[in-house]
Amino acid sequence: MQQTRSVELGTGLFVLLGIGALFFLTTQTTGGDPLGGNETYTVSARFDNVGSLKNRAPVAMSGVTIGRVREVRFDGERLNAVVVFEIDSQYDKIPEDSDASILTAGLLGSQYIGLQPGGSDIYLEDGSEVMFTQSAVVLENLISKYLFSSGGSDADDE
Amino acid sequence: MFREIWYTFLEFLRTFGALQLFFLQLLRSIPIVFVRRFRLIVHQVYNAGALSLVIVMTCGLFVGGVLGLQGHSNLARFNAEDSVGTFAAFSLLKELGPVVTALLFAGRAGTSLASEIGLMRATDQLSAMEMMATNPVRRVLVPRFLGGVIAMPMLAAVFSCVGLFGAHLVGVNLLGVDAGAFWQQIQATIGPEDVWEGIIKSFVFGIVASLLAVWEGYNAIPTAAGVGRATTRTVVITAICVLILDFMITAVAINFGD
């Protein structure tokens, strides 16, 4: 009987430990959503080039994550990319003329959307579209621009 | 020659089919065993799980430590030492946790299941139970199978946690990566779907490892050599099946992820 009790005790401890480990993995290693189930509203923006922006990429304002990208798709009629993203409802005073740009975290990091506030009294709401956007910086374009412009200045000197 | 190959193939098919039927038989008895013989399951969770904790935690600590060392020395070339946490967490959660735990589980718990059941068969204990109108499948096999299935995901989770701790020990305390960067990078890159992939894998491996151990023991040739052979086969076949399944699940998960 004593042995049965200790076996059951050991099993209970083991299962608790296992569940504790699972809990640790699910809560501590995943960033989870900073939005975590909060109410959100959906805003879209059009970009000429989204670079390698992915679903679930953060939407940040002043460096603080306030939303997530939900969908990146190509509009076949207007020939540009449409990015749909969700913003936490507690940030409902974002001016409508704010500026959305695709930025890169670190030199080789993943891309995210940065919002710069505008000055309008009308605020973004569910379904509205950000008008002012800035495309992702493509490294090759940057390099070729630099090469061509330095080539041009050389020509001017002569 | 061709005839022999043909017969080997047929024999393989027959065994494979018999294994499926055996699995169904186990599944059918699960509800009854759960209700009537819950204590037996508890004992088997103890045997398969709690007694494997020491080996799983020791191995997890050192696997995590090696990931920390390797990750640090290789990522240092790109000045990305801070990502060593991400590197270790990804490897542990998605691959090493479930796979290495399943292999350790086959070695520690699978062999003991197979030899125990094989010895019961060799000493006619299973037939004796049938004589006493006790169903050996319900009394012996299903509790052991369920114990393994319940224990495996928990062992894998413990392995991953201890492994992360080992990587932290080596990366942060030994090699001087910033602790904040270590965890922040992990949390920024790992999503719930990565944790789920690991849990699903360990659950599937738990079913495979326990099923094969119980099956090999139950079908052991009732001699001393037969029991030994069943024990060996358990480890070998489980290792092969787990690695093949791991490849298949990973392939599916990667296709779903994009």
C-alpha cells in the first residue's frame, strides 16, 4: 500500500512537471501577440514594393508594436501590393494622414511597418486606407542608384 | 530467389496489417480501461514517464549546452551571437526535443515494456490470465500503451525546457551573451505554431514508440533468445519509424506554414 502511494505521488509530480514544462514553452518562448486577443480594427495600405514583408509582421509606431500584418496580396488591376493590417483598438487616435513605410529591423532583420503620425483631426478607423506610403528599400536598387549617381557626378566633373 | 523475395514481401505485408489490427484492438479497449483500470494507467505513466525523467533531463541539459556552444561559435562569424537563443530554441522545440526524447524513450521505457511483456508471454502469464477470464489486452497491454502515450509529450516538453536552460547556461553565463537579448530574440521569432509542431510530433512519436514496444513484447518468441530479440527490435524499429515520421511531419508542417 505504501508503495502504491509513492508511485501515485511520483506520477502526480511527473505530470505536474510535464504540464509546467508545456506551460513554460507556450508562454515564455513564444512572443505571443502583444495584442493578445484585444479588440482590433483593420486598416489597409498600398505599396509599390513590399520587399519581404510577411504575415504577422509587426506594425509599430515610435518603435512600439501596436498591430500586426494580416494579409499581403497583389492587386492585379492597380498593379501594386495591398497590405491589410490590424491595429489595437486602444490606439484609435491615429491621424488619417499618417505615413506608413516598410522598414527593416537591424541590417538583415525581418521587415515591419512603421507608422509616422500626421496632423489631421480625422482618425483612422476600421476599413480606412493609409494614403501616404513608402516602399521597402531594395538593396539592389540602392546599390545601383549609388553606382549610377557616382558615375553621373564623374561625368559632370569632366 | 525471386520466390524468397516475394514471400518476404508478403510476410512484411502480413506483419504490417497485423500491427494495424493490433492498434485498432488497443484503441477499442481504451475507454473501458480508462474507466475501470485507471490506477494501472497511473502506474504505467510512472514507469514510462517518471522513471525516464533522469535520463531525459540529463541528456536535455547537455544537448542544450552543445547547441549553445555550436550556435555561439558559428553565429559569432556573422556577429549574431545574440541569436544563439533562437537557434537553440528552434532546434529543441521542433526537432531535437521530440526526436531525441523518442529515441531515449525507446531505449529506456520501450525496452522495459517489450522485455516485461515478452517475459510474461515466455512464462505463460498471459495465457494464465486468459484462463482466469482476465483479458490480457486490457489488463497488461492497454495501460502500458496509454502510459507511454501520456508520458511522451511531457518528457519532450521537459527535455526542451531543460535544453533551453542548458543553452542559457552556456550562452549567457559562460559565453557572455546578454540574457535580455537571448530571451527577446526567442520570443520575437518563435510562434505558437512552432510549439504546437513539437507537441504534435512528440504525441505521434509517443504513440509509435509505445505501440511498437507493446507489439514486439506481445509477439515475442517465448524463449529467452526471443525476448532478447524483441527488445532489440523495439529499439531499432522505433528509431527508424521515428526518424522517417519526423521527416514527413516536418515536410507537411513547412508546406502548411507558408
